[in-house]
Amino acid sequence: MSAPDHSASDHAAPDHVAHESTAPRRTRRGIRTRDALVTAARRIFERDGYLDARIVDIAAEAGVATGSFYTYFASKDDVFAAVLTELQDEMLHAGVSGGKRGELRRGVEEANRAYLESYRRNAALMAAMEQAAAVDQRFLKLRLQRSQAFIERSAAAITRLQEAGLADPALDPAVTARALSAMVSRMAYVTFAADQPVPFETLVETLTRLWMNALRMPQD
């Protein structure tokens, strides 16, 4: 992997085309070109990471001139945000169910499995997002927002479990949901993005058991 390229051309449009980025083409051809750029950007970010990705390579991958890139995006950051929007849609998964006692473990396991499967499919892009979040507050904010919906659903489920006498009543639901989400997401990063492999079923089983043990939920 080459050294990071932080040249101005990858972060802002040249003066003579900067105005075009605020008026994306609405024709069918324009929509196809923009979609091709987003698809190409995803491949480049997955291949090179956020820091090493270059606009010239994205344009080449999409089969367009570098100058045409700025018709649709103002910068490398701009197209990366578009890629992450698509990733967010793909990464959405079911929250934890607060249903009957016999369904508790299944609900936790299904939520963890769905998240881990999605993370595994998108590991290279998730690693690029970690890079971006480490150097750019905008992407750190996007990263946190991406997990907020799941945390809120989990907190609501934990509250219902506490009210039903099936979870530790001393736990703060919001803080607990955030802590458990961090555990699962960090293990996913270490396993799939940082190349510290764990057998997938072992990972699902362990995280599910830890999740339930943390809440003092019945295992059967």
C-alpha cells in the first residue's frame, strides 16, 4: 500500500469546477455516471483504504475523466460519504426482541448474527471507515450515528426485559445497550477487519452468551 496522498485534489474540487459539484446531473446518463462513481469509489476504498484512495483512481475505475468526478462530488470525502450512505442501508439489522422467555436467546443470537454477517461482507469498507473516523470528525460522527438506531432499539428491549423481571434491574438501559453494542462491533472489527480470525459460530455463540450474562438473562 502506498503512502497516504493528502494532496488538495483529493479533498476539494479545483476552482474552475468546484461550482459544478452542487448541481449534479439529473439526466439518465448523469445518474448512471454518478452511480458508477460511487461503485468505483467503494472498490477503491476497499482496496486502498480511506487514506490511500485517490480521486484519479476512482475516476479511472468508473471509466470517466478525472475532471468529470467534480461534476458529481466536491471531494474524496464527499464520495466516501455517499459510499457510507449505501453501507448504512446495508448494515441495518434487527434489534433484540423482548418477547417470551423461550425466545430471548434466539432474539439476541439473531441480532448478533445479522450484524456479524453484514460486517464480514463489508469488512474492507468498515476498515476504511475506521481510518476516516480516526482523522476526520465528520466521519466519526457518521460512525456513531450509524450505530445509534440499534443502540436505541436495544435500550428499549432491555427496559422491557427489566420490567418483565428477565434482566438485571440495576442496569441503566441506555448505557448498557451502548456497552454491549461496543463489545459486538469491536469484536467484529478485530475479527474481520484487523485479521484476528475466530470461527464464526464460536463468535456468535460467545457474544450472545456474554450479552445475556451481562443482563443476567435466563439462558434457556
